Amino acid sequence: MTYNVLMGKLNPTHSLMPCTLYVRAAALILVNGLLLNPTKSEVAFFGTKQRLQRVTLPASVTVAGSSVTVNGVLKILGVTLDSTLTFDDHVNNVVRSCNYHLAAKLCNN
């Protein structure tokens, strides 16, 4: 399955979703003549658990001519976003980090 992002719109080659998804990042890339680094780029689909189970998601998406892998979890500016936006992964990461720093602080005293 291939998805092509052209001028900010995700156009599926088969019917994955009934609506068009706007991708502003792709428009910025194309309009400003920037290059996309596919090894540092990530794509995720967000929705309810039931909706995500009903559709077949692609393994990769083509953005501005570069193939980008679809991930179930994204980390953006320190916030971990999962596909259902439950923030379970984010809370687990914050608790793990707090426990690590608390243990390091207690061991130093």
C-alpha cells in the first residue's frame, strides 16, 4: 500500500479512510523547497481503538517523495503520543524518569 502526500493532502491509493487528512508539514516541505529526512521522520494514525482495528493501516507513507515508516507511538517535545491518545506510555515514561532521578538523589545523600 502506498500513500502519497501532495500539497498537504494524504491521498490513499485505496479506500483506507473516508475523509482526507491534511498534512501541513508536507505542504511546508514542498512549498519551501526543504528536504525530508525519512530516517528522522515518523508518521502515526490517531483514532479510537475500535476505529483503528476496523481499518488496515499502511506500513509506510510517502511524504514529498520519501517513504516514512508508520509508528504506533510518537515522542514529540518530550510528550509520548500513542495511537489512541491514552497517554499511558507518556505517564509510564514520566514515572520511570522520576523514579530514576529520585533514586539517584537519595543515593547521593
